[in-house]
Amino acid sequence: MHSAILLCLGLVFSVSILVLIAQKIRIAYPIFLAIAGIVVGFIPMLPTIGIDPELVFLVILPPILYEAAQSISLKELWKWRRIISVMAIGFVFFTTVTVACISHWLIPGFSWQHGFLLGAIISPPDAAAATTVLKYVKIPKGIVSILEGESLPNDATSLTIFRFSLAAIATSHFTWHEAAGGFAFVVVFGVAIGLAFGFIFNFLLKRLPANSELDIAFSLVIPHVMYITAESLHSSGVLAVVSGGLLIAYKNHFDISHSSRLKAGAIWTSLVFILNAVIFFLIGLQLPSIVNDLKGIALRDAIIISIIITIVITATRLFSGILSALFTRFISRYITVAQAAPGWRNPAIVGWVAMRGVVSLASAMSIPVLLTNGEEFPHRSLILFVTFFVTIVTLVGQGLMLPWLVKVVKPQELSTRKTDDVQMFEMEAQLSKVAVDELEQHHAKTMERNFLVKHKFDTLRDKVEMLEINKESEEGFKHATGMLDEFNKVMHAVATRQRQELHKFRRMTDYDDNVIKAIETKLDLEEEKLGEGNGH
């Protein structure tokens, strides 16, 4: 137990240092960590650290999916629902069938059941890989929304196919009728379980006394409860977490206090970062053991097979991206779509970004070593090797080439909305105006006797006037945003000076440390409201 704790702490510390190096050399940290893991894995005398599939599915995957569902835009998800559905379900099926055909033809003794099993394992792009790598590349928001939206439910599709393929190999029994009915049950029941827990969670938050610590504790537990409940009832834990997470995210604006949102946001960001960083490093560490466990086939042949399958799934993904664009153009004649003429640039980017991740590797590792009759599971080591190869090549290769591809292809912004700066400018102006109206209409008498409220009113009114005057023209907008940027810079400097002054009180015995920390928290919150700056 003691050694396991030290190993976990050492792992977190190591990946934190590696992430700092990745940021310094400007490489997306999942890519750098996977490469570092491969290098470290071949260092002799180091302990072997494996990936436990149950740990991935029950402990790591639920919070990653939940956080992704919490952060994704519901508007964008609905806007691109058709293309997301096609990619999350249709693409996964198409890739699975393609891989099944190629592997059945390419690998001696590789049955159709094994082909579908391998296809289900390597068909879904990984949610963690997609959302993390995309943060390091400047591409249109519409493409990001499609890729992030697709990466949430596609695991459910692939894991369902995986489950039926594994059962078919173990029992030698498979019918399309049963598979279709089972898939429908898994999807519908999984979503229903997630929504039910989402409603229960929101109901409890509304009825129980406000307590940010309890709110955060509930939020940390609920993804695992949804996942485990759904899986124990033979439905989709992935869809349960995603659907429940989306519902909770929608209701959070009304049912959770500002204190809970601020604290939970910081905790969830750190938690998911640590989980992602550790898991990408562990992926790289698996190479030595996977190579050593390869049985029944030469390493050279396994590499050739893996290269061919990687090329096939990459081409399949690109073809699916272009095909989805053509399909969108066709159906736009009959129904309203988000973008009737997507062209080729954006589908090319969508088709390229398909990094595989820990779900694929954990699925392969969860294949039993022995069949129910006691015989060795056929081709298990080869399936594991191909899965690792595809995961590393797509994660590292596609991830590293993505910035270059974006520069060459020059994808177009799909959204017709105003820029983020303009949206923020207009919303801040409206919120300030509402605040002024509230103070004028309901707190006029308070302002007469309380100079602090009156001062806040004057500040808000001046801000509204400044924003209203400058919002009409582009030059005025730049002038107003410039003034706000300058204000933020000055306030950061003021906060730094205040923090230095506060530090002097720490040396005085007349002032309690808890009171000093409370004042420091207020300073931190005030500076956080200013946004990015030089406050340290």
C-alpha cells in the first residue's frame, strides 16, 4: 500500500514536470507525454506500470466524460446534431465494418468476429485526446464543436459493438436481430438512467441547504454512480454520464450557488488535467510489455499489419468527412441544416482529427486471456499490439501534423456569430445596464445613506455610458476595449501592491492568519474578475 501511494505521487509529479516541458516547447501535452512514456518504458530497472481496464472504465473515464459534457456548448451541440450523430454512430459502424473486412482478409485465421472486435476497439476517436489536443490549435469553433460533440457518444457505440463481438467469440452465437435490439436497449436505457440521475441530483441541490463543499462532493461522486448503475443494468455507462452531465450543466446556472460553481470549476479542471496527463503517459509506458507479450506472430509482421490498418482507418475517416459534407449538401434541399455548403476544407480537418486514446487501449486489455472453455483467446496479443500502434500513431502523428494541416487547408469559420470580443462587450454592457436599473428602481434610498452603494452605482453608470457611446463603430469598439484592457492592467498592478502590503500583516502578531487569508481570497477573486494579466 505504501509503495503504491509513493508510485502514484511520483507518477503525478513526473507528468507535471513533463507537462511543463511540453508547454515550454509548445507541443500538446498528450502527444509529448505519450512519447515520453515510450522512452521511459524502455529504461531498465524501472517498475512496470500497467493499465487496469476496470480502473480506466470505472474510475478515470466517468469524470473525464462528465467534465467534457459540462463544458461543451449545448447550443453548438444542437446546431451540429446531425453531423455529430452521423460521425458518432455512422462513422463508428462504417470504420468497424471496414476494419473487420481488411483484418479478416489480411490476417490468417482472423475470423469475422475478431475483425468486428478489433474494429470496435479502434474505431472511436478519444474524447480526452480530442478536447485536449484541440486546445493547442486555433481552428474554427464549429469544427471544435463537431469533434468534441462526436467524441462524447461514440464510445458508447464502439463499446456496444465490442460487447456483442466479444460475446460472439466466447459463445460462437451471433444474430443481427439480437444485436440491433440490444444496441437500442443500451442506448435508450443508458440515456434514461443518466437523465434520471441528473434530475435527482438537481432536485437535491435545490432542496438541500446551500453548501459548496457538499455540492462539490456530490459532483465528484455522481459520474461514477451514473456509470456504474448503467453498466450494472447492462446499458451504456458512457451515455448515462454524458446525458446526465449535459442535464446537470444546463440546470447548474439555476440550482448551484456562485461559490459552488467557482470552487467546483477549479477542482474539476485540476482533476481532469491530472487524469488526462497520467493516462497519456501510461499509454506510452505500455509498449515494452505489449511487445514482449506478442505471441503467434513475428514483430515485423505485426508492425506491417498495424501500418496497413492505421492507413485504412485514416483513409476511412477522411472519406467519412468528405462523404458527410456531400450528404449535408444533398439533404439541405429538403431540410434546414447548419451549413448547406460546407466545401472541402472543414470536412478535411474533421476527417483528419481522429486521435485514439485510453478507451481503445483499455478495451483491448479487457479482452479475457482465456475463453469460457479454458482455451487461450485467439489473437489477443495481436489485437492489443495493433490497438497500441493505432493509438500512438494517430495521437502523435495526427496531433503533430494538425497545426501544419490547418495552415495549409485554412478551414473557414462555420459560425455566423459575432466575435468573442464583440459578444463579451455587448453582454457586459447589457449586464451593467441591468445593474444600474436595479439600483435606480429598488435601492435609491439605500444609495442616499450608503456611499459605497452610491459609488458602485456611479461606476456602473459611467461604464454603461462609455460602452454605449463606443459600441456603434469599429473604431469606438477598439477604443472602449483598449480602455478596459488598460483598466485591467492598472488594477492588476494595484492588486499586486495590495498583496505586498497584506503580506506585512503576516509578521504582525496582532492580526489573525485566518482573517489575512480571508482578505487574500477577496483580492484573488477581484483579480480573477479582471481576467488574464500579470497578477502573481
